[in-house]
Amino acid sequence: MELPRTSAGVVTHPVEVESDGVTLRGWLFEPESRPEQIPAVVMIHGFSATSNGMVADRYADAFAETGVAALLVDARGFGRSEDDPRCEINPWTEARDYIACIDHLTGTDGIDAEAIAVWGDSLSGRVAAVVAGVDRRVAAVIVQCPAFGDELEPPDVDGSQFDTIRDLLLNNTFGSYESEVLGPMPVVSSDQLTTPSFLTPITAFHWFISYGARFGTGWQNQATQRVIDTPIAFSPQPCIPHIDVPFLLVVAEEDEMPRCDAVTARHVHASSSGPREVLEVGGGHFGLIYHDSEYFTSSVDAQQRFLTNHLLPA
């Protein structure tokens, strides 16, 4: 098991987290020199991506440099995490994985249980925002290029949609509903006419092949997607108005990925009631996850400042 690369002064430890009877595997990035209690952030990479070598580990390393521990795990069924079937996209269970990681950190020596943030990118940004709305233990939120939708949904005037999502997640009742599995099909493809894929932009193909094909990532260019017939679809829009903690949105104005419309993301983010920050970056949906790009650097710098300002003592 190859340890992720880290900066000087950062150490990593392999971690296992139990989530609904499934073992999630990942890494805890920590500053080598640290006080007795430090904040932490829970991280899961975007659609099908894994924890080792696909750039989320570079963000985790940068957070640990600032003095914030980062727990980065593979979602169940992906990378080194267990589950059967493998490589099944399901935002409901991914949200349960975030909650299990928060549970794990609250019981970890040296972690400040009152200062745990969540982080997500693209699909996992969608999931992290839902978790921040329903789990009152979340102290801060960072999402980048999140899949908040291509248009605004009707407002949840009486809060019933939020209540339903919260009940499903916190009580794990979504397993009692019928579901449909889409696929299997490739995650990305260079030719949508002959080999359609879940993610269609050619920029998605270039990024996943550049990073996922690296040795040791465990990424596979095939997935299924489970759609559960719950009373309400999984959506961050009814949940974000219930986020009253610091919330950083990193958005690409020219985001080419379906369901990641930047204007919609800004409007949805503005419905939260806590301190809000927005960073606009170039490079489209994938620019900030090319670790040697200027967009990655500006994104990391802003996220480090955000965590320092809101989670670390003055």
C-alpha cells in the first residue's frame, strides 16, 4: 500500500472507517508538529475518482500544511474501499459515508470534534452540501465546481423536502425503496457516438485519463448509477438554506459539466445563512484539479485561508 506523497512537515496514516457495515479506506493527513487538538476536514473525491494520485490528495496535503487534519477516503465501492457491487454511484450512500467519517473523527484522539469541516468536488460537492445541511456537527463547508443543478428548483417553503432528506439520511431508510441501476458504462469516452459515457465533455476524458490512468490510483473507467425511488430526489437545494456555518464556494464561470452551472451554484450558495465566500477560477470544470495549474494554486490558497480563518484559533 503506497503512501500518498506529502509536503515536508505533513504525515499520513492509513485509515479504515466503518460505514453501514462497509469498510471505507483512505488516509489521514496531519501536520507533523501540532497542538493537542486540531480541526479536521472530511474529503471524498468527485464522480468515481479515488483518493490516491487524483489530486484530492494534493488538497488534503495542503490543508495539513495549514494545521488542519484531512481525512480523505474512497467512497464505498471505489478505490480501496469495500462494497459489492463495485463502482456504483449513489449519492445517498456517499452521504452516509461522509457522516460515518464525521463519526470517526469525533472519536479520534487529537481531533477537535467541534471543528470538523466537509469538502467536496463536483458530485461530492453536491453530497457534501447536503451533509452540511443535515448534520449539525459540520463546522464549515468547502465545495468546488459543485453539481448543484442547471436551474433553480421550486423553493422548499414548508421545509418538508429538507425534513424528508434529513430523515432518509440520518435514519438510513432509503434502502427500503425500489431502485433502478443504470449501466454499466464507461465513466468517460473520447467518442460519444460509438461509446457513450456517464460524463460527456471531452475535458472530462482528458482529465480522467491523465490522472486516473496513473499507477496505483485504483480508478476504473466503468461505473453504474443507482437511482432510488425515494419520496424526494437527492438534492442540495432544499438543504443549503439550513447551512449556517462558514461556506466557501469555488466556481468556474465557464463550467462545461452538465448539472454544474455556475450561475445556479451562486444562487443556491447564497441561500445559506452563515458566513459565505465565493472564489471564481478559470479553467472550466477541471482546471483546478490539474495540480500544476494556476487554477489549482489559486483554489488551494483560498481554501487554506478559509480553513485558517474559520477553524484555527487566532
